[in-house]
Amino acid sequence: MTEIKPAVTAYTVAKVGQLLGVSRRTVLRYADTGRLRCFRTLGGHRRFYADDVHALKADPALADARHVQLTGISSDELAAAADVLTLLVVDDDHRGSLTEDQAAALRTLLRAITKGIRR
């Protein structure tokens, strides 16, 4: 008796790009570097396993990469800037000019906010 394999849900390059919020070229790079498994159809087109795509979409590193792509600022930079500014608000004994670290943190957050608004 011939075993019937269950159908695998697979996506095209364009669909993966749409789901992940990245370009077609990025999807191909993910495949070429092994970050995302794919197989080829008889016609030579790449197809990506749905489970792998959804697992990658849930990966926090992808969200950070997407954020960096949009703003040019990593989540680590934003967290560090937020920490510095939190200290600034809590430690209000220094009423005067900002320190260089505080000013840099404020510029980082303002760049992120500005780029977020433009999108």
C-alpha cells in the first residue's frame, strides 16, 4: 500500500515577505543563510514551510531587526536611553543642563519617535 503524506502548508517568497514585513531579497537571504528552510518546486521556485515562517515571525530578534530597519536604533539602544532618562526624571536634584549621556539618550529617543511618526 502506498503511504499518502499529508499536505504541507508552504508559502511563496512574496507571501513570506508580507507575513514577516521584510523585502523579497531579505526572504531569499534568510533562505540562503539557512535562517529559513525552503524547498523548490518542480519549476524551481522556492517555497517556505509555514511552521518555520510562523516560528521566525514570533522570534523577538526579528522584531528587533525590523525595528532597526525602520528607525536605525536597536532595542538595546532604546532601553539604555530609556534607563538614562528614567534616572534623569527620578534624580531631579540636578536642575540645570543635561549631562552628555542624558542629552545623547534624549536624542536617541527623539530620533526613534520622529522616524516612527514619519511611517
